Amino acid sequence: MSGSLSETFFRPDELACERLTIPSPLYNQCRLMLSRCHYEHIFIPVRTMQIQAVIDEDEVIFVDNQAYAVRDGEGGKLIRLAWKFRRDQERDSLTDPAPIDLIYYDGQARELHTRLIGDFKKALDIMEVRFKESGCEARVKRVLPFPKPHPKQ
């Protein structure tokens, strides 16, 4: 491992939130990878979509690798959507779909979510092979709010 890297992400204002489920294999793989790597966050590049996913205990954020913003002298990438894990609903089986809140930070988040169901799973499969061969690399994430500036009075 080559030391830890740090990344900053901005969380724009929430545009909408939708309650739905993701397939159990996808959710289970996120949880397994996080538990195996012994870090607070796992970074998964979804190269086919120019997206970086960041898995933590509470959510998966999906960051646009092309969108960079600066606010108050701090630069970072923009979060486009998040899958917030819903602990308030029990799953009776590991094969049951996992409930999430799909949080929209981008007007096209719903379409992005639909593509991610397949492409994110493929990216997880690739990373799982790499992690088995070489282990996980520690990285630190910082998520900052990115509210719209208030108009000057």
C-alpha cells in the first residue's frame, strides 16, 4: 500500500428523494467489500460511466469524475446521487432486495441510477478481484455541503 490519499466531495442541495430497492447481490457485495477491507470507505471507479463510487457504512455516493467545483477556496468533485441504506426496514433474507433512499443531486440522477445497477456491479466484480490479489488501499473522504450562494441584498 502506498499511504493514504485524500479526496473532497461536495454534496449539492438535494433535488429529490425516492424510496426503492436495489438487488440483493449488489447490496451484499457492497457490505462484504467494506467489511473485508477494514477501512471506513471503499472507492470504486465505474470507468464506463466516468463515475467514482464511494461506499461507507451508511451510503454509497456516486461522484462525477468530470465535474469539479470550488467553494470558499476548497475544491472537490460533485456528488450526483446517493444510495442511502435504510436500516429502518428489515430484510428477512439475504436474497431480499435492499431498501434504499435514492437521493438526487442532479436532474438526471434517475437515469444514472438505472445504468449504475449494472455498471456498478461490474466495477465491484473487477475491484473484488484486485482486492483479493493486493489488498485495499486506504483513502480518506471528506463530503462538504455545497449550497447555492445566496443572492446579495
